[in-house]
Amino acid sequence: MLLLCVLRASAQELEPRAYSPAPVGTNFIGLTYSRLSGQVLTDPSLPVSNIHADINAVSLGYVRVFDLAGYTAQLGVLAPFVSGNVSGDVLDSPTQVHRAGLGDVRFRLAVDLLGGRALTPEEFARRVPGTIVGVSLTVVAPTGQYEPAHLVNVGTNRWAFKPEFGISQPLGNWFLEATAGVWLFTDNDSFLGNKRRSQAPLAALQLHAGYTFHPGLWLAFDAGFYAGGTTTVNGVGNDDRQNNSRYGITLAIPVTRGWSAKLAVSNGLLVRAGGNYKAISLALQYRWFN
């Protein structure tokens, strides 16, 4: 239960340039290390308090850019390995739990509809940057390690879906972006044994403003707002509706031909429920063309 609150981070990530165009035939493979650390705010009716979590995750991801009916499309997969410690007071008794294992695999299909005509590398090099309007669908599969008898788990034992709309507008070397989506969750029917845990939809809005110093080197300022996500267990509601906001910064740096790195840092701004956590991630990515 406690780790589920922390893993709301996966629904509260800040990701600039999610709809950036690329030529057809581009492939990306990347390795990302992420660390989340901070307090977990739980339902006040639960007999738990002073909850603190330190979560480390290493994720391997792959993205392929292809032509979908004349539009630029991206299909990606991300597989994480998670290790974490959760500590706190349960019935006023100090408790600490460690969990490690494979996390839930994530898939994402994105299509640039406006300004996203599928281009070869040669055509892409001659394009004039313009407004991009895209849509995407993210699917999180229940592949992570999960034991029904445990309060703390790495996996969530449910499916999650996020349809999203995004727009990106270049202004010289600057760029402005906004995305709006909603997380939809299936039920976990093996919560604490055979209980059923449900979660209401969680709306997510992201705003980004950034500056490109030269191709591959850019800096973005990020903000995210999240509302909803109330949970119920066997039909009994919890007082855990989210009304949260986060802020952060992302820096992308070219390393050498085909290689790049990205550093992202974020923190909670206003948090009603979920994790008031600090997050830092470092990604190394390689790009090649077919």
C-alpha cells in the first residue's frame, strides 16, 4: 500500500519534448537511472505515519520512428528494475521494508498529426520547424513483481492506460509545449490477499518552456498538475484524492556522434496526497538510422 503511493511517481513524471519529430527509420535505445526520495502522504484514517521512501530504478528503453499513413509515429517500450526501502510507523511501531524486482513494463505509441508528415533523413534536414500537434497512448502492463500477501510491492497488479494530447510550438531557439491526458486504471483484485482495489481516473497536465543552444543541447523548465485518482478497497473509499503539482528542470547534452545524455530533476510543489518526493534521473541514449 505504501509503495503504491510512491509509485504514483510514474503517473506524475515530467517529460519535455515528448512529441519532438524525427525522421522515419530513426531508432533510439537508452538506459535510465532514477532515484525517488521523500515523504509519502497517506490516507489519514490509516494507522501509518512518518512514511519515508527511497526508490532506485534502472530502466532499459527502445523507440522506433516509422511512417503511419503518412504521419510520423513512434513506438516505444520501457522495462524497469526497481529496488527500494520504505520506512515508517505502523500502529506507532517503527517498520522498514525492502523490495527489489522487475517493475511494470510500459509501452507508448505517439503520432504527430499536425506538422508531423513522415520524412526521410534528407527531407527532415531541410524542413522548417513549425507547430506540432500529436496524440499518444501509453499502456502499463502488470508484469512487475507482486505478492498479494505483501503490503509493499514493486508491481501494481493492474493495467493502466493514458490517452494524451500534446502541442509543441517553436519560437526561434525557444520552444513551448503543453500536454493533457488522463490515466485510467483497471482493478487490482488481489490486494492484500483477495481484496479489490480500484482507482478513479487521474488527470495530468504538463507545461514546458525550453531553449535550444544548438542541436542536441537544450534546457527545459517543467511543471505538472495532477487531479483525481481516489482509491477504494472493496467499495470503501479512501481520503486520498490527489490535487498535486510538481516543478523541475531537464538538460539534454550531446556526447558524441549518435550519443546523448539527459539529466532531469523535479520536486513536489503542492501535494495533498501521494508522494512529496524529490526525483532525479540520468539517461544515456544512442541513436541510429536504418
